Amino acid sequence: MNKSHRFPSELVQISATTLSALSALAALATLATHETSLAAPAVAERVQANESETTVGEDWVRLRRDPKNKLLALEVAIVRYVPAEAARRKGAASYKSAPDYIDLVGAIHVGDRDYYNELNKRFKGYDALLYELVAPEGTVVEQGRGTSNTHPLGALQNGMKSMLEVEHQLEIVDYTRPNFVHADMSPEEFQKSMLDRDESFLQMYFRMAGQAVAMQNQQAAQGESSDVDFMMAFFSKDRPRKLKIAFAKQFASMESLLTSISGPDGSTLITERNKRALEVLKDQQKAGKRKIGIFYGAGHLADMHTRLVKEFGYEPVTTTWLEAWDLRP
């Protein structure tokens, strides 16, 4: 067998349940947490205004297909919020130049280089760009640093980076810009919150695994199988792209997975970290910052959306979709 097509022999031993749990963990690591051929287009951008208000602010990750239903890309949303009065007063065409807005910028922690380069360009336009990273206050995130394999989720992100032939967010995004503002917990605060809530990563894993199996059963009832997708991808000559497609299908339905992690009372991973980010948002607004971006894993943003609407009195007005993974042949 050609070396470039070789697959790890232990993958043949993986059970269906394990594959489902793996995809759930991958969704967690890629969308919800940040720890210490045809030529592809640069980065596709599509703007959806509030003509379809029922979807603006509801979807954060989606699959884009061509007219023949072939997968083209995994896309991530940037949703703009303006004060409710301004949302009612202005037309969709003027939202881009609104003087006071908050953008929820969905992050996928491993993605195509063009995706992160496009984000770097956009981030220059904010008065303040709030970012997630469980790290001590004052931590300097040097460009190109990557993430450590010493943490299980970091190791999983690095494994996906290699397996899918993509880049890691911490290696490409420039966190040294003066408008970047840390808006997350320290490791000590994170651990204390988990202890206070009687949470553990093992508990989180079993919740995700159970939800993943339920999703798998639902797919099977519809004549689909994520496990078949993964196993065929492992044997494919085009393995990185096929694996991207298999994972992308899982990520597109990740919201129920992340709800299962948090449960009815929320969680440290999502709820408490979001609360911290929005405390920093209030501080930045008090300091006079008017054009603010919040750059967080896409799995956090459904909860943030609810808080911006209920607690801040903002309304979503436009969605811009950026291509994070090119899935074309």
C-alpha cells in the first residue's frame, strides 16, 4: 500500500459507538473550547440580511452545497447585533456602517489558512475584539504558538489538524494586535467553577457519547451512517478531504451535542465562560468602544445570542457566512 494512503491499523478496531463519541469530542474541541483538483476560492462570503429574521442569529455552522447537492464547504457565521431601536429604524443596507454594533464571530479552532487570514483582515476593523482562551490574565499569545498536546482537547485539536491537513487557529490568528482583549476564565477559575458545579471532563464525555449515539440512531433511521462515512474516509486515497466531509456533517448538527454537555443548568464550559465574556463586553462598552467583535467557538454562540437579546437589548440584523473548510475535490 502506498504510504500516503496508509491508515493506522488500530482504526479498524474502532466500534461504531467509539466513532460516534470521537466525532462528538471533535465537535467539542473544534467548536466549543480553546485551551492552553479545483482551485479553492480565497474565502467565500455571503451576507444574509434580516429578510428572513427567523434564521438570523439561529444558525452558526452550515454546509454549503451546489445545485447537484454536492458538498462545497463548511461555513461559519458572523452575526451582527445592533440596539433594538436601531434594528427597527434602519434598513438592512445600512447595518454594515452602523456606529454601534456587536459581532458574534464564530470560530472553528482548526480550519483552512485562507479562513484565518480573512479573519485577521476583519479583526483590524473593530474597536475591541474579545477572544476566548482559558489562560491566566496577561498571557501573551504569540502568533504561531499552536496548542499543547498535554491537554486532551489540545491533543485532539492537533490530531485533527494533522489528519485533515488544516491549520490551527492559534498558529495563524494574530492575537498580538492592540485591539485584542482577553475575555475568558483563568485555568484556576475554570477548575473552581467545575468543582463548584460538581462537573468533570469524564462526565462531559459520557453525556456527549450518549447524545452522539442518539444522533447516530436518528441518522440510521433516515438511511444515513456517519460511521460508514468515517470508515470509508479512512480507506480513501483522498483521506483528508473525505474526513473533513465526515466531520463537517457532524459539526453542522452540533447544537444538540453542546446542549447535552450543559444540561438544563448550564455548564462551566459554555455558560460560565460566556458570562465572563459578556462582563468584559460591558467593560469595553463603558470604556467607549462601539464596534466590538466577540471571537468565540461557534458552540458558544447560541447562548450568547440569547444573552445579547435579553440582557443587552440588541437584535441580530445580518449574517455573514465565511468558508472555514473547503470540501471541493
